[in-house]
Amino acid sequence: MNRIVIGIGEYAVASRSDERIKTYGLGSCLAVVIHNPYREVTGMVHIALPDSTIDREKARKHPGYFADTGIPLLLQTMNAITERENPTGLVVKIVGGASVLRPPNTFNIGTRNTTAVHHILAACGLTAAASDVGGAASRTVEVYARDGAVSIRDSHGRIRLL
């Protein structure tokens, strides 16, 4: 099985059934996973911040770093592979958005990321079918291209499927 590992601000699209995408250490960051079950294509972006207007240069170099540039880029890349622009039938899952800073909620980045992602998905005609967000534990996420199954391991060692 071929594993694609992405870091903060990176994204990947897997289009072979033996591929999977993985990202480590999601704290306040979010992994947005989009699966096209008809074409067996899956993408993931590791978002760090909600809004690219705070650093346009960083957004230009690393569009996946921000929710408002990363999600459209992921969708555009998936559409190019599948030759399909209609979001109907896409399955979206969101993981992360924890409050890992001490004292808790100092900047509310996890909550702000989650809110931004939901708004951007809605603007794209999408909603999250499932999510595992919030809390205080960081997460490692892996998604399988063939079926969009998401495996989550948190910093407490718990493993669950989404």
C-alpha cells in the first residue's frame, strides 16, 4: 500500500485504490478529507489557519495552510483528476480543531478553523458528513483512497474510524 504523508499547509490527492494519505499531529489544525466515491478519488488538506488575508505571501506559497485557499485548491485538484466539477456526491470529513494551547482557548484557533471550514464548504455547496473536532487531544489522521475511510489516533492512544 502506498502512503502519502502531508504536513502543515500541504495537501494531496490519491487516485489509486492502494493509496492512503496521512498527516500527523493535528492540534488546532484541521484535516479536511474529501472523497469522491464514484471515481474512488480522495484528497486531504492540513489547514493551520482560517483566513489567508493575514499573510497573502504565505497563502501564495502555501495555499493549503489556510482554509479559504486550501479547500478550493483541493477541490480544483480533485476536479482536474476526475474531470468533474459538480460537488454532488462528494463525502467530506473534518478532523482536528483541538484546543491544545495553555491556558485553553487563548486564541480559539481550533474553533475558528472549524467555523471557517464549515463556511467555506457551504460556499462550495458541501457539508461535512462526519467530523471529529474539538477537545484537547491532538490527532493523527489517515484516509484510504478506495473508500474514504478515515482512521484517527489521538494523543491518548485511542483509535477510531470516521
